[in-house]
Amino acid sequence: MKNSASRSLLTAGPLVLVALIVLAALTRVLPHPPNFSPITAIALFGGAYFANRSWALLMPLIGLFVSDLVLAGVNGGLYASWFSGIGIWIVYGCIVLTTVMGFGMRGKVSSGSVLGYSLAGSVLFFLVTNFSVFAFDAMYPKTAAGLAAAYVAGIPFFKWSVLGTLFYSAVLFGGFELLRSRVPSLRPQTV
């Protein structure tokens, strides 16, 4: 049984999915506005297309981790300290939750579902990460006003997060659907 599972991972579909996820994740090293990121799109994409749920959860996390390592190598100092804080666990947890959301698109990928899930994933990321800044950063008082201030401070970044998620979702989902229409071996679920 294990042998057939590893063979199925080495077929065209899963390899294309992995390549698209890693390439999209590595675009994080290119200059971009704050929070204009492929990460939410990658999580939704993995959840929607990997038939094996373990691979669906693992591949976006690996893509994020690889890009975090590259960013730490390029930027050093402050970015490298990211690996020792709680923030990394919050973001990676959001990616897991977003991938699980992507399971809802399995077999039902359409422009409307990609738009809706992309917006929902962006909202989830905004709510969870800004709450965690409020909860774990001494910058905000632990009051309702402090929580409101944390969310208000995140609004300018939210715009870029939504735009980045929509852009990368269009590229990943649209690009993969185009490939699937031209390459028959990519049409079935992949792993």
C-alpha cells in the first residue's frame, strides 16, 4: 500500500501542484507591498486539489517554510528572529485552517468559489493574526479598546492581503485549470 501511495505522489498531477506551490511561495522574496502574499492562496489551492488530505496540509506548510528560510537568509536579523517567536505558529496555524477551508472546494472549483474562499481566507488571516498581536504583544493594552486598536492598525495591511490572495488565487487556480484542460493526466484528483 505504501508503495502505491509513493508512486501516486510521483505522477504528473502532484508534481505540478508541488511545483506551483513552491514557486508561488518563493515569490515572497520579490519586492511587494506589505502582506501582498501568496500564502492564503497556496493553502486554498492545496486544499482544493490534493486528493490526499495529509499532502494538502503539508505542501502549503512546506512552501511557506522554504520561503521563510529564504527570506531569513536574504534579510537576516529581524526576519531570522521570526522562527523563535509565537507569530510563526499563529501564521502556520492559519495556513492549516485555510487549507481545511480549501477542502470545501474539492470538485467544485469555480471562479465564484475561488473568489468567496479567497475573501474568507483573507478575513480569517486578518482576524486571527491581529488578535494574536493584541494578545501577545505588549504594545496593546489588554482591553476592548486595545483589541480595537490592534484591528484598526491592521486595516492598511488587510487591503494588500486581500489583493495578494485574489491575485495569487487567480494565477494558481486559473493556471492549473488551464493546464488541466490541455494535459489529460492532470484532470483527476492528484494524490
